[in-house]
Amino acid sequence: MRPGDDIPREPGAQAEQTELAHLDRVSRLLDAAFRIPGTDIRVGLDPILGLIPGIGDWAGAIGSGYILLHAAGLGAARPTLLRMAVNIGVDMLAGSVPVLGDIFDVAWRANQRNLALLRAHLDAPERRRRADRGFVVMLLVGLGVLLLGTVGLGLWLIAALLQAVFGGA
């Protein structure tokens, strides 16, 4: 329970809290759902799926995009959505490097960072200014292009590694 959660809120605020609780569950599933036995390290589906070249990057990006879309629906402003998109972009770029990118995913936790940004924005009523739909679409298209590039980079790195290990045929 967070400080202030026990304060009665207007009906719209209750819906907002329900949505934030849902996004928190999604974020934990993607970034910290499972504890590695014998350690305090938690991993989620994002770094696990990231081990699958190409497909894993797409799955992680879809989950992150889902949180970004819901943040826009909750009224996040342009600067907040832009910072969230940067976190997703860093996650995708680093994640495109086989194995090392997945280790980075475990530490970076872009979805939990983004949820913290959203909560900070929503907790500051003076900063509550909604981003327009066109801006959100622009962010998602930009992330989609970045995703295509990172998947291509990841596949190229795997091909180069295979070429180096097994030589030319």
C-alpha cells in the first residue's frame, strides 16, 4: 500500500487507482515476476522472452507499448510519455544484443521505471496536462521503427556470430 491510498477519492480517482494497479501487475509480470532461486534477483517475461531472437524483442515491446498506451489514456503529458518512450527505446536497443541485452533487461526494468514515471506524473496535479492523440501515435510509430531496426540488428549480430564461429560455407 502506498501512502495516501487510504484517502477517500472521487469516483474518477478510484478508476485511476484500479488502472494503476492493473498496470503495476503487467509491469511486474514483464520485469520482475520470478525470483532466481538462491538469489534476490527477480526477472520477468521481458528478459526471458528476449532470449528468443526477434520474437522476444517484439513481445517485450508490445508489453511496454501497452503500458505506454494506458499511460496516455490516464492523461500522461507529453514529457512523461516521451521519457517513457526513451526508457522503452533504451530497453529495445540494449536488448537487441544477444545475451548481454537480456542481462541488461534484468537490471534496466523499463516497465517498472515507466510505471514510476506515470505515478509521479499523476501524483502532481499541477503537471496534469494530457498529451494529444497525434503525439501518442507518433511515439508508437517511432518505437515501431526502432523495434524493426533493433530486431534487424539482433539478427545481423547472430548471423555475424555464426559466420565467425562456423566460417563461410
